[in-house]
Amino acid sequence: MEDNKKKTLIIRIISIVLGGWIAWYLAYIDSNWETPRETPAIIEYAWEEQLQEYLTWSYLEAASGYMIPEEFLINYPDVVKLILWSTTLRKREDKQEWFDMYKDMNEEQIESLRDILQRENDQLKTIEEEYKGKINGFINE
């Protein structure tokens, strides 16, 4: 009988100590939880009506499933189109990442992105024209 009382007492002491430690740890985590430095701005995303206004049908198909900030679409529809048709940005996640980064980009960075994507597009058109010329030359021989 005496043995059971000791075991019960030991279990209670361990429970109290462990419970106190858990409560302290949870309070510590809560007090040191990193709070955001600034409240993020609410981003309005373009929906079907805005997409139809700024994009042609072929771009509408390419834009389906992406969350494109409305402001980005209104101010830089050409950059949105270049992102949608970029071949270097193959994964959907990569393209969405550029749409998401719009809110953090300044004018100079957007212009730089436009230049890079436009150069890529121009080079691909040049390669395609050369390839078509070679194929036509081969067929005509």
C-alpha cells in the first residue's frame, strides 16, 4: 500500500513539473513570436472581366489559373503577356512567382524584366524564322 502512495506522489510531481514546463514554453513562444514589421497591402487580383479587357483570347487561355494582380495587368499588360508566353519560365510556379513579386518591384525592375523577356521573345522569333527558312530550303531542293 505504501508503495502505491509513493508511485502516485511521484507521478503527480512529474505531472506538475512537466505541465509547468509546457505552460512556460508555450508562453515563451507566444511572447517571442515574430510579428510582421508592416501590414501587407491588400492585393486585388484580376478576374475574368479585367483579363478580357487587357488580354486577347490566346492570352486568356494562357492566363487561366494564375493570380495576376489587377494593378499589374492594368499598368503593364505587355509584361504580363511576356511572362505568360516566356519559354524560360516553364513551370507555372515560376510565372506565378513573378506575378506575386510585382508588389515588391519598382519601376526600374519592371522595365528590366520587360527588356529581358522581350529580348528572349525576339531571339526565339529569329531562331524560328531561320529554322523555317532552312526547312523551306530543304523542301524545295
